[in-house]
Amino acid sequence: MPKENELRKLLQAIAEKQPTQLQKSAKEDVAHILEKGVKSFDEMIALLNEASATAETRSRIFWVLGQIKGRKSLSALMDSFEREGDEKAIWEIAKSLSLLETKVPVQPLCSTVISGQPASRRAAAAYVLGRLRDRAVTDCLIHVLCNLGEEEIVRSHSAEALGALKDGKAFEFLLRNLSDTSVSVRFWTAFALGELGDQRAVPSLKTLSETDNSILEGWWAIKKEALDAIHKITKSVEC
């Protein structure tokens, strides 16, 4: 980890290496953290536990940790993930965990997904599991997707994660949930089937594209997602 007199240079270098359109925001994040008086990595981590640290400050630190990477960043992010209460900050942790080059332990995240914790934390855990590409978590995500008593947001992110894993074991379960009552679950199930690339899904996706007029808020029509999935499957078969 950087020595005390190196932290400022490290954070400024992180901001400078961001894509041009993101540099302004990154520099604001760095300036915000340095204004808190932290002079070392350990002081920055300690700030996360101080009552004076706002959700905005914590979110900015979580972003930085994802850029620094390394085992200490992993430890701090995993510890914070289990106790962070702010939804935006939780998702910042999730995004940073997805960027780490150090191997992220999947079992604690699986336990979070199926726990009784807030839905936003469990959905974020499912998101990370998909990004980590470890098929050892397929059964866990299938269980959550098929639990009709589960929160919609958690089931939806589990479906998306199954698509990211591209594990054929999930095919039948995804196909079954293509007719779910939830617009979000149907949308992300269609996405996941497209990612799996199994042509057996095409008839059901075609039916969905012809009959489902729903639109997922913040995204687009399920018809479009179903057609996109068919296109992906067709291309994968041709290749």
C-alpha cells in the first residue's frame, strides 16, 4: 500500500488515468477525500468507520478502493459491504468489488444473497456474483431466481447474473421464468437466455417478442430485449 506521503500522488494519478469524460468527476472524488485530512491508505479506511463520514464520502472512498485494487482494498470493501446502510454506497462497493484483480470470495456473497438482509444489498451481491464469472455460484442464483416469494429486484439481478455466467445448467430455469408475472424478471431472463446462446430458447423468445407489450422502467420494451436475445443466439449458432 502507498506510504503516507504517496497517497495524494496515487489518488491524483488514479483520477488522471480515467477516460476524459470521467476525469472531472474522478478529480472531485479525490479532492473530496483529501479534504478530509487523510494522509495514508489506513487513515482513508479508518474514515469509513467514523460517524462523521457521510454516505457521499464513503461512496467516494469505495470507488477509489476499486481503482487501487489489492488485498487491503478487498478486505475493506467486503467488511463495508456487510454493514453499509446507504443504497448508493452499497452499489458503489458492488461495482468496485467487480473491478478487483484479487480473487473475491464468492461464498460470503452467496450467503448474503439468500439472507434476510435488505433487498438492495442482496441484489448488489447477486450483481457482483455475475461479474466474478465463477460458476460455483450458479445453483445459489438459480435458487433465488426460482423463489417466487423473493423480492423482484433480487430475482432480477440473479437472472442477469446467470446470463453473465453463461452456465448451461441455468437454461431450463431461465426459460421457466420467461413467463413470470414480474416485468423486470421477464426482461432480465430474456437477456440471460440471449447470453447463454442456446437456440432452444428462440421459440419462447419469439412468442415473448410478439405478445409482451411491457416496458421496463429505465430500460426498454421486453419485445426489444427478446429480439436482441434472438439475434445474439442466432449469431452464436452461426459462429
